[in-house]
Amino acid sequence: MSSPLAIPITVLKFGSSVLRSEADLPTVVHEIYAELRKGHRVLVVPSAFGSTTDDLLAIAKSQTPEPEPRVLARLLATGESTSAALLSLALKRAGICARLIGPESVGLLTEGGYLDAHPISLDLAAVHAAFEAAPVLVLPGFISRRTDGELALLGRGGSDLTAIFVASRIRASRCVLVKDVEGLFEWDPAGSATHPPRRFQNISYGDALGLSGSVVQHKAIRLARDEDLSFEVCGASSLGMEGPTGTIVGSKPSAWAELEAPRYTRLRVGLVGHGTVGAGVLDHLFGASEDFEVAGVLVRDLASHRANFVGTHSPVARYFDELFTTDAREFLDRAPDIVVEVAGGVESVEPLVRTALERGLAVVTANKALMAERGLALHEIAERSGTPLVYSAAVGCSAPLLEAAQRLRGTSVRGFEALLNGTTNFILELLQRGVPLDDAIVESQERGYAEADPTLDLNGTDAAQKVVLLARALFGRDVRLRWGLRQGLESPNLQDLLAEARGAEGQVRMVASCFLEGTASGRTAGPHEAFVEVAPVVLPSGSALAGIQGAGAGVLFALDTPDRSTLLVAGEGAGRWPTSEAVMADLLDLRRSPERFRGIVAGSSSAENTES
């Protein structure tokens, strides 16, 4: 990793054939989060849903055969504005920090007519300022502002034009146009079943302009050529896949894809637990039926779970008797490829996880207690079996904290300070406003942040378990930890801290810290030693961690650079959807990375296991 602060930007454009309706929003969120987990910032350009633009045009023409261009532009722009706003809300539900921006806020100016304008400028300072506020920006495609301040559209294929223009100006490391086809072909793949066309692995600008323009409009290709920007065209199902998928359009000579895309099969997933998080994961699995098949759901009590679905139209209700079981042996005999454990606890679930790993089944878990207390032994079993054991959701939910720590491993990082328990963050905010503790706990439970028994959150145990996992991710599993304070909200000086924060306009937070002992020059090649603490402290107003609000979670990594620079990674730290989003991200990683999981690709061999 050359520089921890050199954060690449990915531009993702989702077309109307991919965003067919609001039902496709979770899939798009998964793809955005996959890029975020890689350490990228993401600028998303959504088109209008499905046939919205054509439907609006038909409505306009039903009023008058020749609508006024200025008025028509305003009407048609509502399609992209709606999809962008709803996508922003879907990202918020998943706990992903995103900001909705518009062409006026980033100075996206055009020249030409109201219905077929051409982009000419972008306010780079405004874009970078927006990225400082959020790692994901949502910019509706197709819409721009003329130099006279009037709204204008970029014409047919205008969202592609938006994505390519913005990507070229902000020097994005990657620009992807996500379509309903797996790239560019020598002719329409739907045109001949007996003689399928060849797919381009790479295609030059000139050869791309020789194609029909039905997939990528020629004006977008000409803009990319003029700006010397290479971009990708791929299908939604292969966006995160490894291997020869999609087509790269650029200055390189055209070349056919020499190999067929890997044959990915659906993975059978067995789910352990159907509480707050388990229900969210199951909902996502049913929504990703092209990738996953639910093999079974293991619960402790069938009656209570069945009662939740009586009289509903949920697909779970339809298949309840087929899927749900209380028999762990029968559950494993259903031959899942992956076991997802979201039941919680240690003693109650460790035997099942151990058995699954010994059988060579991949395991995805959100269980920080299990991984903190038994993770080292479970990793040994996983490595002997050659199967993955991954647990991104165990720390930070949809804040990709473990991934960030793993990317920083081996760099000159001194340690970190972190807010690791979103429930406690939320409760402390209420306490600072004068809300009684019992009322704050109830409100946290009502919002889905706190468990029915919040003891482990409130006494600091949850944060302590997470700091252990982060330390291992950052410094290696053999890191030696020396504990200082381990306090939660029972801290004897909590009331004094709250009073101090009110007077100084600071924020009381339960901060977990972990720093290497000794100086950088004194470190040896052996296991690292680190000093760790968890305790409530007053964060000064304006500090990076104090800016994390509500049930957020975040880590401020301290880099051993001459200027003592820091790197903040943050997101939503509690709740059903943020946690289930992280679980789904692990599942999709396994689905799309055949070298990490034997059997995903037909005929593939066992691969070396790596950590999530």
C-alpha cells in the first residue's frame, strides 16, 4: 500500500435496465458497499427507474404534441432525481454514510439546448468537499445546469455522459457503466441463439464507435476518447466478479475475450439465528436469489418464529416449514456451502461453528464475542480445512473497520482510537441532553440498536471484544495486548464527564484505544505488543471522533508519519440493516472470489484461505 491517505475514487453508473424499480435498490447498495470495503470513495450516478423517462415523455405529449423544451426538461429530470433520492435513503438504511448532491452543488455546467446539452465544467473543490463529508456521493445522471442557471438534460444516454465526464474531471481510478449485458459484443447477444457473438475484452474507442450505440451512446464514447478516459461496461451480476468479465473501452487495441466467464453457481446458505439481524440477512438472501439459495434456518424455538409470520405475505411464511428447524445435525446435513451465524453467544454456537469448519464449510459470522474469545482456535481449524472464516459484521456493522485495519497492516501505523459500540454512543448522546438512563436504554431498544439485555453494551464488554479483533486485524493475530482501563457506563466519574462535556461543548463517548508499546524504531520482527483501554472520555468539540453521531461507529487510525497524520473510517455501528449489509458483503465476496472458496466455480480446486 503506497500511501494510506491516497484514497481512490470509483464512479459507478447504474442504468435503467439495472434499476428497474425500487426493488433493485438493495442490489445496488450491495455493489456500492463492495467498493467502499475496498477502501474506495464512490460516486454513484443512477438513471431513472425502468421506463420512467419514456413514461414521463408520453404523459407530456398527451398534454401537447410538442412540449416546450424548457418545461419538458424539468419534467423528465424528476425521474433521475427520484431514483437518486431513494438510493440515498436506501444507503442510509444500510448504515452507509452517503450524501445526495446535485449538478448545481458541484458546478456541473453545460452548453447547448435544454434536452441535449453537453458538459463543459465541474467544480472540483465542491466535489472534494462533498467527499470530505461522506465517502459515497449520489449524483443523478442526465441532469445538468446551463451557464444561464436553467436546468438542462444531456439527451439519450445522458447518465453515461454524466459518469464519464465527472470521472475524467475528478481523475477517478475506475469508471464502470453497469448495464443489463455483460459487456460489448460484436452484435446483439439476443439476436442469435445458435451463433452467439464474441465479447470484447478490450475495445478501442474507434471500434466502439463502429457498434450500434444501443449499449453505450456514441457521444459518451467520444467524450471518453477526448478525455483519454478508459471505462468499463459490465452487467450487474458480474460487477464484483473476478475473472474475464465485462469490456474495457479505451485506447488499447481491441481484443476478444479469450475465455468464457467463470461459471458461477448459486451458493447454498444455512442461517443460524433469526433475530433482528438474522431476519435482515434472510430478507437479503431472498432478494439475491440469483446468487444464493437458502438451505435452512436453525433456531431455538419454532413456535415463536412461526408466530411472526402468521397472516403475512412474506416468502418466509410460504417456506417456513421447509426452511426452519431446531435440529443442528439435520441443519448441517442439508449440505449448505456457507453457514451464516448471527445467533450470538459463545458456548451455544461454538460447537456448530467448529463442526461446520471441520466439514469444510465456509463460515460467516457477526459474533464478536465468539471471535474475540475463541477466534484463534477457530482460525486454526479453518486453515487446516482450507475454508474461509470471515466476520466483517462483528466490528462496526456497515462501517468497514476490519477491512481498513487489514489494509493498513504492515504500514507505519501506531494504533487507533475508536468508537466501537453504536448503542452506547446513542445512549450517551441522550444522557448528555439530560435524558434518564432507563429512558435512553428504552429508546435505543425501540430503534433496534440495543438488545433486550443491553448489559454487554453498557459495561464495555462489547467494545472490548471489538478492540481485540481490530488489534489482531491491524497488528496480526499474535499481537500481545496489555489492558489498562476497562470501564463502561458504570464508570464512577461518568456524571462528572457529562457535566464537563456540557460546559466545554464536547462529547462524552466510550472510546476504545490501542497503541503499540515503544517507538517505531524499537519494534522487532516478532509479535507486536499493544496497550489497550476502553472507557468513557470527553472528546473535544471538532475532533474527528466527536463528529460521529447517533449509533455511528468509527476508527481514527494514527499513522507513524512525520506529520502524525490520521485516517478516519466511519459508518453506522448498530441495527438490523447495517449489520446484515456487512454479512451480505462477506457472502458476496465468497460468491465472487473463487480462489477463496473451493466449489464456487465448477471444477475449481481448493484454494488457500485468507481473512475477511
